[in-house]
Amino acid sequence: MLPRFVGRLGIADAVTIANAGLGFVAVVVAFVDIRLAARLILLAAIADGLDGLLARRYGGTAAGPYLDSLADVASFAIAPAVLAFVVVSDGLGIGFETVSVELGVVTAVCALFVAMAVARLGLYTAYDTADDYTEGIQTTLAATIMGAAILAGYPVDDPWLVLAITGAFCYLMVSRIRYPDLLARDALIMGVVHALAMLVPNAAGRTFPYALLTLGIAYMTLSPWFYWREETHPVEERAAGVE
């Protein structure tokens, strides 16, 4: 007897499900090789973009949006939270023999990151999928910034900074700040840099992780206010009272 999903799920769904598996592998690897775990999260983000392209090319399924959010919980909620937990706990020299205040604080912040990411994914699936913008920073972007930062080597030596960034993302993911969808040309540029940061993170003095980190932070901080849009039609401008 064939599995239930045969004939019901498409190629885009298969990539989405693989994305979830990458998230789990990243969690396991994080305790052994934090940089490899960061690269796996970046690979999961590529898979997250690829499944959307495949769905538009070959058609999606009714299960697609739900599978996407479920997979993102593994790859862009739990996995980056574990990365942050490992970096901070190792940096602070936190032991696990007994429960300490430091261990409790780090665990609470990382757990809150997972909770807010899950809330954000649920809100996105329910309210934002049909719009050309989304409210709150995307979980994929938050995970990408964290992964790129680890590959660039910038915050690893400052565990408190990593913890502060993780805490900031907890709010940003459920904020009302509107983040516009990237135009195709910008998504292509971001995707190429993203792939190079994942494939050759040490090339040219870690240029590509630094570039990805810069692009991610620029989009996060500037796009809600300064991202360029399509020009408004003159008739629409007059209707809106724009001279």
C-alpha cells in the first residue's frame, strides 16, 4: 500500500519537507560544528525559496502553505534558536551539571525566539500570503542573518551580543513593521550572495558571509521605509491627490 501523500503532494512539497529535515540536521550538528550548522540553515533558506519557485512553475497543492510553515518551524525557529543557545552557552562557559541563573536566562530567550517564530509563521499563513508585504521580520531572514553572522565570525566572540540579537528578533518577528516583498532582481542578487555564502564561506576573507549579513541587515532596517516601489500611475496619483 502506497503512503498517503502519493498523488497528493507535489515536487514543491517534497522540497519543503526536505527543508524540515535540514533544520533537524542543523540542530544535531550545532553541538559539534557550529559553522556547518549555520551553513545548513542557509541551505534550508535556499530550499525555502526554491519550493516557492517550483510551486509557481508546476503548481502547488492545498497542503503546501501548511507544510511550508511547519518546515519553517524546524529550520527557522528551532534550528537558529539552538545555534544561539550553543554560541551563548559556550561563550559564557555555562555548565549543564546544575541549573544556574545564566542557563535559565539563555534558555528562556531562545525558547521565546521559538515561540515568537511559531506565532509569526501562523500569522503569516493566516493573513499575509496574499499581500506584497508582510508584518514582522521574516523568520527566514532572522535565521539567515544569524547564520551569516556566525559564518562571518563577527558575534561569536561576544555571547551577550548574540543573546541580545536573539532577543531583538523575538520582538521584530511579531511587530507590526511592514516588510515589502523583494522585487525579482533584488531577490536574484540576494539569492546568489546567499548561495555563495553557504558554498564557499571562507573565500576571499569571508567576503560572501559578510555581504549576506550586510544585505540582510540593510533590508531589515531600511526596506520598511526606503525600499523602492513601482511608480504610481499618473491617474492614480491624481486620484490620491498627489501633484
